[in-house]
Amino acid sequence: MLDRLTTALASELADKRIRVNTVEPKAAVLSEGADAVVGDMLTSSQIESMEAMVESILFLAHCKPEHTGRNEISLDVIDQQNLTVMDLEGHAPHLGGKSS
């Protein structure tokens, strides 16, 4: 349902140059809470960093207005746009890249 709402809203707001997109993780985003609960049960291939998720969201918040109505996957956005995953402060590349 969220995908339909996204495309409908994007269509309604396109003439105002307002972007409406969604993003979902490709793997488990290992927040501090998730790490405490399932951290030892996941392999590195099952995890993406919080920094990677944030980087894809930042791109979608600042992309061209024509990039709208899309339901994106976080790591795919990073690969397609050739983004460098930065630390959460935005000062330096995240040492783990796309994974934790």
C-alpha cells in the first residue's frame, strides 16, 4: 500500500517539484537495539550499516525533483548513484562502508 501512496502523492506534487520516495533496507539495519537482540545471530552478509541507510535517505532528500514516485532499496541507491557512505556526522567515509 505504501508504494501506491508514494506514486500517487508523487504524481500530485510533481508540478510543485516536491519529491516523494520511499526507501527500504536491503538487509537488516543493525541499530543499537537490534544489535542487543540479534547481533550474534546475523552474519555480515545479512547486515547493512545504519550509515548506509542514512546515506541513501540523504540522496533521496536532495535528488533532482524528477526523481520522484520511486520505491527504492537502500544499497541499490548507493550502488546506482555511486555514493560514498559517510559516518553519521558526515565528516569522513564510514570505515565499514555499506556494512557494519
